[in-house]
Amino acid sequence: MSEKNVHPESLMMTLGYNPEWSEGSVKTPIFQTSTFVFKSAEEGKRFFEVITGKKALEPGTTNGLVYSRFNNPNLEIVEGRLAVYEKGAEDACVFESGMAAISTVMLEFMRPGEVVLHSNPLYGGTDTFFKAILSRYHIGSHGFMPGDKEADILSAIEAAGIKDKISVIFVETPANPNNVLIDIAMCVSIAKKLSTPDKKILVVADNTYMGPIWQHPIPMGADICVYSATKYLGGHSDIVAGACMGSKEHIARIKKMRNNLGGMSGPHTAWLLTRSLETLKLRMEKQCENAKVLAKYLRSHPRVERVYYFDQFEDAEQERLYKAQCSEPGAMISFDVKGREAECFKFLNKLKLIKLAVSLGSTESLIQHPYSMTHAGVPEDIKAKINVTDKLIRFSVGVENPLDLIADIDQALT
């Protein structure tokens, strides 16, 4: 049977590993080593020529193991499997955090004097990196709001005098924490309009909320997908990791930058991520199934003012984007409690089964207050524009029995 005919969830059990390599172990061992022994000095020289980019890898061959900052069996196996799960990707690159993935991608493809055009709202860490870190290196950032039209965005960057300075368009969709969709096709169209024969504008999509099961940005025209692999990909709240997927050409450049910055995943993290991929589809399907039940319940609760979930739409454009970009509504629900911060805190403090914690995508349900927690550092005027108020709750639905989750919310809201 050809691997091309096997579904990704099946390949997660075997791809890139042969039990004969490790005493018949059915599972990949952890290669907890910093360095690898060469068979000869000539072999060591040849491996380093490829690692350092002095020579290209010969077609049909793979480079040998050198040093775990460059490559490691656990890292290579999980990267191969991630590339299979991300539709349209040819290769993957794994890091010790989502921010390591994002920062490495941006540092590789941006130069001083250039500008990143990005959607709003952004994950707080990404927003801080763009505005506080990249700015130190004279790399600017310019944001656009959900619902902004292509013509309006092009006019805005023209008026700002940065039209010729854009080098990357960064889109995070659905937006965290209010479940607003950003038009990926529009971002791709803008990138094409801004590209020249000498410079291709890249589209980088943060697919953490939906991927790689419910949304596939690369077939829509995105060049690179980035993830906090801590979330659904890891899925057990026991690792911090990141990943990016894309063409072989782009990932090769990112890996070379990663080698220099040192942000690659260690063997143990890579092994845990490999374990998690075996149940990724099962977990995400169950979480989505639960979320649909919880969203319906929350919409009917008298203490809930509004629910932000993709089972119902108040905006026709958001519904159009959902049908164009997503296959399922996912497992992230945001909702407004009737009241303000005090009422939210009272509710959160009374929960027993659902854990009051940041992060998302794990087997256990997690809940938090974005205004005072994950988005505390966002300026007040931006919070107002993106509807992050002190009555908003973000709920990452887990795999528990949905009736138990409903019972917990019900007792906490009374």
C-alpha cells in the first residue's frame, strides 16, 4: 500500500519509523542524546557541508545525524508526520514554543526597513513581538481590523507610505479570543498585488485555533502555517512547543535560521508531540462535538448575554468566510456574561470541573478572562475595537462528558 493512499491519522502510527531500527520497539524510543558518532572523518565532513549549506543534499538522499541542535531522530519523525497532516505542505519545522516558531519565521523573511501587515486581534505574544521586539531592528508593523475590505487596506498602507515596504502578511484566523474570521483569500490577493518580479510577499497564517483538522490555509494560497503546538497538536497540557509547515524551500530557510537561533524542539518534547499526533483527529472531533452541545446550552442560559461560536452567525460575511475556510466550527467558545468583571470572576471562581487556566486545545476544558489575563497588555482602545471587554469569557472545550461540563457551568452561573 502506497503512503499516498493512506489517511494522515493512520500514518501517525508509523511514518518515518521502522521497529527494526530499535530492537523491535513498536513505539519510537526517545533519542536523548546531544551528539552522534560519525563512521569516519569523511562522513562527518560531508554531513557538515550539508548542514551548513555549503553543499546541497543529493536527490533521493537524506543527511546523516550530526548534533541535536541541527537534527535528531525524534525531531525528524515528528516533522515528517506534521507535514503529512498539513494539507499542501511539503515539510515541517518544530520548535520549543509557538513564539519560537513565529519569531524564527519573521526574522528569516524580514529585513530592517520592512513592514509586516497583520490582522487584528493577534495573540498577545505575537503582538508584543511585532511591536516591541521587531521594532528594535527597524522592522515595522501595520494592522488591519476584521471586516476591513481589500481596497481599504491597500488605501491605508498607501496613505501610510508603507506599500513598498510590506514583506510579510501575517493572518491569525479565527482571531483570539473573540472567534472573528479573517479572509485568507483576501490576504493572498493583497500579497499578489504587492509582489514584484524581484520580491514575493509571503502570507503566513497562524492556524492554531483550527488546524490541521478544520482549516487548511496553504491550499487557499498561504505560504507558511505556524502553530502553537502546545495547543491541539500537543493536546495534553504537558508540553510547550511550536511548529511551522510549508514548501521545502521555505522550510529549509527556516530550519537554517532555527539552527542559528537554537529554538528547535528537544528529543523529549518531539517524542511527546509524536505521541499526541496519534490521537489528534479523535481528540479534535470529540472536542468539536462537545463544543456544539455547550454552545447551544450557553445560548439558552439567562445569565449569558452573547455567544461567539460558528454554529450561528449574525454577520453574513462571517458566515461566508466560515463556509469558505472551515470544515467544522471547532472547540473554542467565547461568551459574554451579563454583568462586568465582578460577575465574570464570581463565575470563574465557582467552577469545579473546568480549569481556570490560560492555553487551549487540551483534553481538559480550560477557561479564562481575556481582558484581565491573556490580553491584559493590549491597549484599551484596541480592546474596544476588537470587542475584548471585561464581560468576555474564553472557553476551550475538552473531551469530558458534555453533561458534566453543563452541570459545572450551571452551578457556577447561579
